[in-house]
Amino acid sequence: MLPSLRWVWFLLLASLAGGCFTGRRAGKPVPRTGDEIVVCGRFFHTGTPVVTWLDPGGYDAYRVERRFAPAEQADWKASQAANPQLETPNRYGFRRTTALPPVELERVRTNGWDLPTLQRVVDQFVLHFDASGTSRRCFQVLHDERDLSVHFLLDVDGTLYQTLDLKERAWHATSANSRAVGIEIAQIGAVPVAQQKRLEAWYAPQAGGPPRLTFPEWIGPTGIRTPGFVGHPARPEPIVGRIQNETLVQYDFTPEQYVALGRLAKSLTRIFPALRPEFPRDASGAVRREKLSADELNRFHGILGHYHVQAEKLDPGPAFDWERLQKSLR
């Protein structure tokens, strides 16, 4: 073949190869719809608004410096000096799990997670109330003050924040962390019945309507993204119930939170086939209200409350409507 013909042939092959990536010009931005979560570097739709740590205004659990401290006091050295409770600059870790043989676990540790391998590991979704009231305040407490993390924050207006790729081991539920995805749902939480007045600072009564969600002045900026948002509990009356054999009172979560949580939970059960759309139930079919035994927890593959994992925890509390979530999963 003559040199000139070789060059023409090369250009033709290059043109055909380029056709395999139609529209993928170098430097062209890739649009997102705003409902994606990140798993092993891949984007998955959820059908609900999501702000990732990659987005402006997101909450980044990969960062070492404190998010809410002044710049000159935010780096790791200054943060540790200000708060000795911060033991490590990392607020997350590697999913060390017995679900994989040691050789395969080492392969993942050195080369990174691929989705099929991660799908063999993740089989639980743990629900928390954040006891902070807003996702902004929750991230400040977890990241800046307590050296902890969680994969998702769910604000009162239904905005979902992702702080870490789901391949990471977030620090939110002790023994479940290596196999679980965690979410902190913005709410002040449950209190003993004798302390019900503590909830009045968060729920203002309204004549002829449900209580209105309010925020004490000390909380400062709420960070709620929906302009003019006014929140109400999904059920107007406070709910009294028993968790860990303790009688508690709590207002319900907002309807917007239930919608977003249902869509996220459904997405997770499709991304992770081992994560079943099921809750721990007793013989009568009611969702259990106490910690599972170590053996029960080991054998359970589905959606849990934090109180199912740790005996000293109460979240998501007696007001959480498990059956409402179950309907959305169907």
C-alpha cells in the first residue's frame, strides 16, 4: 500500500472509531438531571432531587478540614487542637467484610471497588434521625465535631445530600458499617414523654391546621434549599410509642422526606439485589422496636432502624411510619 493510501486508511479508521462516541467531543460537558446518586463512580437515577458532594452547596465527607470553621482554623492541625475528639483526618474508611475472601478483599483494597463486587457486600440500609433538625447542622456535628460520616442526609424539604460514594464505609452504625448504606433524616427526634415540652421549640401549633416546623434561633442558617419552604409533620399529632422498652414521644417526619426516602430506598434495592425491601418484623408482622441479636442482625438483609443495630439508640423513633415506606417500595 502506498504511503498516501495508508494515511487515508488511517484517517478513515479514526473517523469510524470516533463514530462510536457520537457527540462525545473533548471538553464537552456531560449534563446531569439532578437526581443521580454515585455508586463506584457511576451515576444512578433516583427520581428525587440529589445534591452530591461534587455539587456546589453539597456536603463533602472526603474533606479533611472542617466545613464550618473559619478558613484559618479549618485545617486538620487546627481542628484537632480545637477539638481533641477528632482522632483522624478521615471520616470514613474501607469496607472490611467477611462477605469476601481475603484474597479478593485485598484486590479491592488495592485496585478499588467494582459494582458487581460491591453488590455482594451491601445488603443493609440503616435509617437514623439526626437529632439536629437540619441537614446543614447534622453535617456540622458529624464532620466538624464528632469525626463521623453517613452516606446520605435527607433534609426537611426532601432534598437528598450524598456525602460519599457508596463504595466507602461510612461511620454511622458500628457493626453494620461495612455492609450498610446509612442515611440521617433531618429531625430533632424522640424524647421521653415527661420531656415533651422540648419539642415545642420545633413545632409551632396552628389554628385549624397541623403544627408548623420551626427552628430555634440558636440553630442559625438552616441551609434548606427550597425557597419559602414551610414544613409540617405528615401526621399532625405527636406519636407516642415504645422503642427499646422506653416510652417516647415524637412528631412525624415531613411528607417530602417520605417521598424522597421511598424513592432512594427503591433505587438502592434495585442497585443492590441483596438489599431486600423488607424490615425486621415479629411473629405478628409488626416492625420490631428493639435491637436485634447478633445472629439476627447477621442474617438480616434489608432496611433497618438504628435501634435495630445498637441497644442505646432510638432512631428513627416511634413516629417513623414504616408501613408508609413499605408502600412506596412496592
